Amino acid sequence: MRAHVDLNVCQGHGVCHMSAPDVFELDPEDGHSIVVVDPVPPHLEAAAQLGADSCPERAITVERTVRVD
Ligand code: SF4
């Protein structure tokens, strides 16, 4: 899974970070969300989805990646 934050939409509420601190951090400069795991490891996929679902601006998209192993 990969997670992406649209910085043109993100308003820096920080809800994603509160929901999934291991996936999303907040840029200390501008408060925008940063994805800190790329790709998102399997054990954090549920957290990433939760963070995306919790964003009031719908700024986060998550994309399931196909595993080839
Ligand atoms: S919850 Fe959404 S708007 Fe708020 S910091 Fe996270 S991505 Fe940005």
C-alpha cells in the first residue's frame, strides 16, 4: 500500500497523525501531513486507511499495491 497526501488540500488539522502516528507526521514548518512510510508496510495498512478515513478534507488517498512475491 502507498499513501499520498494532497498538499493543496491538506489544512494541517493533524487528525491523520492522531489516528496513525506511525504513518503520518506533521511538517514542523507548515503543519502539513507527511507520509513517513513508503510503501506502507502490511502491519500499518489498517492504520493508514484509518488515517485517510479520518481526514476531514479527504486529502489522503491510499492505493493498494500488488505484491509480486
Ligand atoms: S487530517 Fe487531512 S487535512 Fe489534517 S493534517 Fe492530516 S491530511 Fe492534512
